[in-house]
Amino acid sequence: MDASLRSFVVERSGGHCEYCQIPQRFFTELFQIEHIVARQHRGMTIESNLAIACSRCNLHKGPNLAGIDPLSEGLVRLFNPRIDIWSEHFRQELSGEIVGKSAIGPTTAYVLDMNEPRRVGLRAEIIVLGEHA
Ligand SMILES: [Zn+2]
């Protein structure tokens, strides 16, 4: 990936994970550039298929494109930061928990393990600091 594409994707993210919204500035390790549609599914290394993800979101998402909706138990595609608006699918509670607002929201939150207790705790601390993105 060339440096200009990398810079564009990083700047477009606004400095936070495009899945769980945790700001980069609270981490020493750089967030990763993630293929929304993984290369193994013929996803290309182009602006419209790339997103910034924290290491935990990236690790849990892996090559997944969909998951099982915890409510309906139907197959639901995952949140796509390039075509979906975060606030239409998720909201963040003051507790730091991320709650789904659509079938895509809770399915993505589950697959990416967004509500792992340490992550919820970190988001709660960030909220207290008034610095959440
Ligand atoms: Zn994340």
C-alpha cells in the first residue's frame, strides 16, 4: 500500500477506530488499516474498501463479512464504515457499552467483541474525560 493511500485512510478516520470509535490517542500502538472485504474474498486495496480499526476490532473481524443476529438469529452483514453511518447502527451508553440500533449493530458488536469488559471500561473512562470522538 502506498504512503499516500495510507495517509488518506488514516486522516479520513478522524483519529478513531471506525468500528468501536475508540480514539487512537489512547493507544501507543497504531491502529491498523483493515480491508472491509478481506483480500481472501477478493477485496481490493482501494479507498472504498479500507478502514482504520483498533487491533481488537481488526482481530475479531478478521475476514468476516456477516454474523448471526443475536435477536433474530438470521444472517446479517457486518457494519461497513464506507457505506453505513455509525449512529444509525450503534449508540454508546454512558457505561461505555455499545448498543445496536439495527440488526447490523448488535451483530457487528458481537462479532467484533466490542463489549468486552476492558473495552467497555476504557470507553467509560474516556467518556468521563469528555474526550470521546
Ligand atoms: Zn475498534
